[in-house]
Amino acid sequence: MRRAARQALVAATTAVVLLTGTGCVQMPESGPVVGTGSGGRADEPPGVFIDPKPPAPGANPADIVTGFLDAMTATPIQTNAAKQFLTRDAQAAWEPEAETITYSEASPPRGGLRVSVTLGGARHLDGRGSYLGRLPAGERSLTFPMASEDGEWRISRAPNALIVPDSWFEQRFRQVSLYFFDPSAQILVPEPVFVPRGQQLATALTSALLRGPGPALEGVSRSFIPDGLSFGLSVPVSDEGVAELSLRGYSGRLTPDASEQMLAQLAWTLRQEPTIEALRVSVGGRPITLSGGESLFDVNTQGAQYDPTVLEASTLLYGLRDGRLVSGPPDSLAPVAGPMGVSRLGVRSVAVDITADQVVGVSAEGTGLLLTSVRNESDRVDSVVSGARRLLRPAWDFSDRVWLVDNGPRGARVSYLSGDLPVGVRVPGVTGRRVTHITVSRDGSRLVAVVRGARGDRVMISRIVHDAQGRVVRVERANHIAWEGDSRLQVRDIGWSSATSVAVLHQLARQLFQVRTISVDGSPPGPDSLLTTLPGRVTGLVSSPVQSESLFAITRSGLLDLTQDAPVTALDPRLRGLDYVG
């Protein structure tokens, strides 16, 4: 994956806590998790085997609870060892796949007939492997009722969760994306989850995808994989890299469009397993074929037209030089052919749509917004917003919708352009606050804002709900994406570093800045996250969700590539607002 940080002054990454939901993993009653049939993985812990001890004869209640917690760290992953510490009725009732709880430390078990354990640093995920954040304070103390069975103490009721140390997850799980569609079925929407590393990755990815996005994401994403499908114990992968998916549980026939969209979801999700090059899929014993009769699908090209970062997106940079719009690679920016490149139209910031056809510019006073063509000099310049107080730099999504924030006397007002008309929308947690930056994901499913408060800046993220025609229905309440040490934060810029992560530039001291990438779900940073500390003044970021495009920091010397070790690219001092499209 992307982002090996350039070491200017690199601050050590904070302690990582990787969490997961076991609903993405097939939990056998005994023995190892069934693999995919492919070879070993570089990211799989080599030679790790943990075989927990069974309950010792005569063990007291506290020892039984300790043994139960230890047994959940069995490697390869399985829950049979932990069940030995439960009564027979409790074994039948226990559902460890319902939730996952991780912790940094646990108190010694206390009590007799009711043993309690308090977890420190506890976080949790749902059964899909979706990160839910910190465990509520009232749930951090776990109680284990005890009963005597066959003359031995056993736990009579266990929390419906897998409960393990965070260090165990850090070694065995990774964050991936499940790919669903937006409600209008025009573009894929990635949803981050945690799944096991190693040979079971293809199986875990498929299992998680088949569960669908869930009711919480209704109006945000949808699946074209029929409900109720299953695939047996594993997803086999041949030595040639072909994954064979034999799905069952659906007796109907898929339309050609639904087949294509289902294959797109599977291909984008399974390409994260590096050994998979292609896939074959059958549903109810019938092979899936597309026009031309092909039944073998390349995971790296199938569904390319649904790319969540937009297949036709421009790769050029855009900015203002002496008030005119320029574009190109960093070292050779030139005026565009459209009206904003030919004439000075009095704009102070610009945003170019994803395919580089249109551009909007905020007036010098921040009170109006102009819309015109990027490429055609003869196109008209339209004033689409007037009478604003202080417009921020706008953001475009894939449907050519422009998102706006105007900071008025009563705080921020959020709106979007529908055609040439702005439509107001309330964003709880953002509307009415003082907002300094805004960005929207290219797939139109996420809005990220920086909210300024008396104690510092907060990075907030909301989900955007659409109907089946792609119209905005509402924007959900914004959640604070926090990380260690983010109190009194001074955010100077934000931008997308991938389809599911945001780059944040914040100031540590007068001449010391830091760039970090954070996941949209707010989960702790993983091994592919960026954390770089830069001396001197840094004025902004140039960022793109496309993995192959560089993440730059704008410094006094020019553009510093944070993706690879490359010389600083000098910039014309007259240049303002340089960025990618979107």
C-alpha cells in the first residue's frame, strides 16, 4: 500500500492498536483457520503458534477467568480452547463473532461467585470488523458469573465478544476495504474493516463482503451481491493466482448489469490479496459470464469504470499564478485555455472538477463564487453564488456536485450546488461552528471538515446519504477523528491521501509542522500510515486519493514529496492554492 514517509524529521509513530471483528473470520471449533490454498504471505507472523492451556483441575474462579482470557489468543485463531472454561450451557450461548474488544491492560480478576475484570484502553469493533472506537466507560468492567459443574468452577455466562490484547491484533490483523456501490450504482464506495493477515485473507475478505454494508449504511452504500450467499469453508486460490468462488444460497438469475456490478465488488475487494490475479465466480452452480462469454476476470481491471477515485480523473495540478488558473506537472505549470486562465477574474482560491472540465473560483472578498470552463476560452463565466460572508475553498464529488462552506456570523453554513443553485444542508457537529477547511470524497460518501474551537481544531467526518437517483437526502452527524496528542491542535490543511484516509497538516510549534494520515473510521494508525515532522514553515498540502499520485508538502523551498525520496521541486513564489482536482 501507499506512503513510505520521506524522513525529514520523522516522529516515531504512536503505539498502534489494530482491532477487528471476528464476523469476518470463519471460527472453527478446533484446529487452524482454513487457508486459501495459496502460498505464505510476507505479512503473516512466521512460525507463531499459541496453544492455550485447558482449565487446571481445582482451579479457582479467578484462575478460570484468567485462563478464559488467555485462551482467546490462540494461534491459529480458534475459540474451542476458550470454550473449555465455560459451562456447557454457556458454550452453546456464547457468540464471540458478535463483537471484538481489545485492551492495552487488564486488572487482576477479583471476586468469587461473580468475577470482575476491568479493561484499560479498551476499544471495540462490530461483527463486520468495522471500527467503533473506544468502548463506552460503563462497559469496560466485565463481570463473569461462575457456577460449579462436575465439581469444577466454570463461567456460566460470557460476554458475546472476542476479548484480546491489542498487541495480539497488531500482529495478526490488517485494515482493508470492502467495496460496495453508491445508492445510484455509479461508483464504488470503500468501507474499511479489519481482517486476519496471512493465508486466510481471501476467505476473510469474501466472508465480510457477503455480509453487505449493513443497515447503518443505508443510503450511503449498497451491494449487488444477493443476500444469503455463502461459499463453504474457504476461497481456494490456485498457483496461477485464480480465486474460485462457488457461491450458493441464491436460486434466481442475475441480470447482466447486476452480474457486472457484483464482479466489480468482488474484484476490487479481492485484489487486496496480493496473490490473486483473477477470479471465477459461480452462483448456485451456474458460472457468471459477461458479454463475449468470458468467465475468467482480471481483478486489476474488472470494474475499472467504477473506480472510487474516478477512472477519468485528471492527474495534473492546478493553482493560481498572478490570478490566472494554471495547470500541469509541478515543474511546468502553464495557463489553462479557459476564461480563468486567459483573464484575471479576481478569485482568491479555485477548485477544479475531477475530470478537469469545469472550475469554480471564490471571489477575492470571499462573498461570491464563479463557475466556468477549464478548457474552452469562449465559454461564459457564471456567478453562481453571491452575498456570502466568507466562503472556503470548495470541493467537487464525482457527480459534479460542488460542496461549499460559508462562515457567517452564526457560524458555518454548508451547501452544495445542484445545477447552478446552492442547496443548504445541515451537518450536525459542523453547521453553526467555525470551519476552516472542508473536503469531500470523490465518491460523494464522506464530508470532512476542520472545526475550530477554544481548545484547538477538531477533524470531523460525516457520511452523506443519497437516494437511488443520486440526490442528497441528508448529511449524518459529524464524528470527531481523534488521535493521541491532538488536544489544542492547529490544523493548517487537509486532503485525501487515499480513498479511505485523510492527510492532515498541523502545526506543533512556530517552525515545526507535522503531516499524518488518518483513517476515515478513526481507527488507530497502522503500519502504512504516514507520520512526518517537518522543520521550517509548511503552508499546505497537495494531496490525492489516487495511490500512485504523490503527496506533497508546500514549503518555502517548494514542493516536498512525502511519498518518495525526491528533490524538492521549486515553485514560483506567485503561485497560490496548488492542488489536485476535486
